[in-house]
Amino acid sequence: MKTKMEDIDHLIKETLSEEEAKFYDGLEEQNLLGMVKGLYKGKNSWLVLAMNIFNLVVFGFLIYFIIQSFDEENTNNLIIYLGVILLCFITMSVIKIHMWMHMHRNVVTREIKRLELQVSSLAIKLSEKEDF
């Protein structure tokens, strides 16, 4: 299957101009590190940075309340600490899920751009054949 995809990519690159081929190369699949780097590019990079800082603050609260819960002898305060610990875990999980959704959106956008490029390449080929 991999060779078929490489063959298709090679055929597409042959039909594209030099500038379009460079653009097409930039749309290839990324590894996990490349996807994480992609979160910090674009219009919403400030939001991603703010969410990561907030995630670190919540993690600090989580560690603090875990340490405090070990020393607590009052049951009511212990229940409150455990509730705050659970809330910290939920908050951190929601932030991480949101980041993964951003990464998935970027992957889908990249694939749509690849398809648009392929369709435009095909349209150019068809218009050239009709001219003859």
C-alpha cells in the first residue's frame, strides 16, 4: 500500500509546477512532534500558549492539594481537598482533549488542501486535453 501512495504522490508531483510541488511537499504527514509544533503557528497560537500556562497552574494546584490532603485529619476538609483534586484532573484533561482536537483539525485541513491541489492539477490536465 505504501508504494501505491508513493507512486500516486510521484505522479501528482510530475503534473504540478515547481512552486506547486514545493507547496505539496509541505503538506505531507507530520509526526507527533510536528503536530505539536503546528499548534503554536497560526492565529490561535496565543490561545494554545495561554491554555498550556493555565494547565501548568492547575497542575501546581493539584500537587499542592495532594500534599495538603496527606496531612489533613478533618474528614470534611479531606473531602473538599479530594473534590478540588478531582476538579484539577478534569480541568487538565479537558485542556489536553482540546489541544488534541486542534491537532486533528490541522491534520484535516492539511488533507483538504492536498485534495484541493490534486483536483486543481486534474482540472488543468483535463483542460489541456480538451484544447487538443
